[in-house]
Amino acid sequence: MINIQNIKSKKSTEELLQFSIINIDKPTGPTSFWTSQFIKNSLALKKTSHLGTLDPMVTGVLPVALNRACRLNEYLMHRNKTYVGIMRLHSDISKSSLEKEIKNFIGKITQLPPVRSRVKRAPRTREIISFKILEKSGKDFLFESEVQAGTYIRKLIHDLGEKINGAHMLELRRTKAGIFSEENEEYPPINLYDFESAVEKYKNGDDKKLREVLIPGEIVASILPVVQIKKEVVKKTLAGSPIFQNFLAEKLEIKKDEKLCVFCENRFIGCYKAINQGEIFAVPEFVFN
């Protein structure tokens, strides 16, 4: 078990800024790209990237990777998302009737991305894990939905509306993006106002608030299998060597093509793909040297 807090406590703030993620609570208005750039400019970083785009009018959890942590996007971004929103129906319908229709949208569905989306407009399959009505007020319904990454909630509501004489989304908030959520007590989301305040204090010599919101990139160990290697092979591994079977601190069975992260005790080495070909256990995809 990798102790993320222990790793964090042994790094300086400057080291953390090179390989961390900030769980931002995005307000309504700015784009995800603008938010990412704002963090980059505020901290004078070389690079930032957001993990999963939110429309300008959508609020909530927007993880932003800093510097070398941007290389973790592939492993962190493609995870289920949870949203809470309000949809307005265009005609009166009972909660029970709506819930009955919603059942047809649970599981695998086909979506055509909106005209303004950045992705190719071609039908694609996405999974709706849950879709629950929480409250009803006239024609307005408060809902919560957990969906596969890449699902368009606004389109989901529109498609549902086509079955019940029309519906559109009034408000939407993302409450969870993979391992990042608004209920995470250890790493709660921070709004831009508090982020600005933390940066200002950091620049004036007080890094306490900023350190609190920096999530070490090693958090990837919470979603990928962890493989430990021997100390004597660390130098070779950091130079780009594959992980050979005799590099392993203990024998493990990991399926071919499965992604994993490699550590030497609490030191993060990188992310790899298992190939299990002869003496080669895994090949590097991102080496943190």
C-alpha cells in the first residue's frame, strides 16, 4: 500500500508543483481551458491540463494536472463521472412516469455528440450507470447520474425529452470525476477565489494553504495495480529499461496489456503496460526520472 501523505510530507512545495493535481471547483462562466490556463499562469508553471472538460455553464469538480502530472491524464481521465442537475420538462408528468421512462436509458446507450462538441459527430456507445430523480418541483426535476466518461448529460436529457414531449437542462454540476470528488475530505475541491488566496500567501512565504490542495501525482497508485521493484534495478529502470521478471521485488500475475504503476518502496518510477513476453514483464509508457 502506497502512503500518499507520507510521500507528500517528504516533498518540498516546489517539488509538489512539478508533479501534482489540484481538485478545482469550477464556477459557472469560464471554460475548462481558461481555468487550466489560469492555474498555470498563477503558479508560473510550464504546463497544466484539465482532466475531463466541463461546459462553461457547468460547475463542479475539475481536476487540473500540473507540469509532469499532465502525463497521467490517460490513466486518470477516462473514469466514470457523477453529475447532479435540474431538468425542466415541457409538459406535466408524474415522478413515477418519468422514472419508468428513465429505465430505458440505464445501461448502454447510443449518443450523437452535440454540434458544438470538439469530437467527431458520429454515433457512439456510452454507459449510464445510474440515473435517479431526487426531487420534483412542478416541471423541474433534480436528478443525479453516474455515467461513463465522454457521456453528454445535456444530450442525455434532450434524448429523454424526445420520449416525453420535451425536456431541457437548467443547471448541472459535476460532483465526481474518477477518484476526485466534492466529498473527498482529504482533498476537497477548492474554488478559484480560495486558490488565488493560497497562491498569494505562497508567494509571500506561507505555503500551508497551497500544500493542502496539492495532490501528489503518485495518487495514480489508487487506481492502477502497484508493482514493486528491487532497489538495485532502479537506475536501469529510470534510464528506460523494460521491467524484467527478475526486477520484481515479488512475483505478480497481471494480465497482458493491463496498465500498472511501478514503485521502489514509496518512490514512484512510472507507468507501464504489462506484456508478459518471456523475461520481459512490462514496458514503460511514462518514466518519472
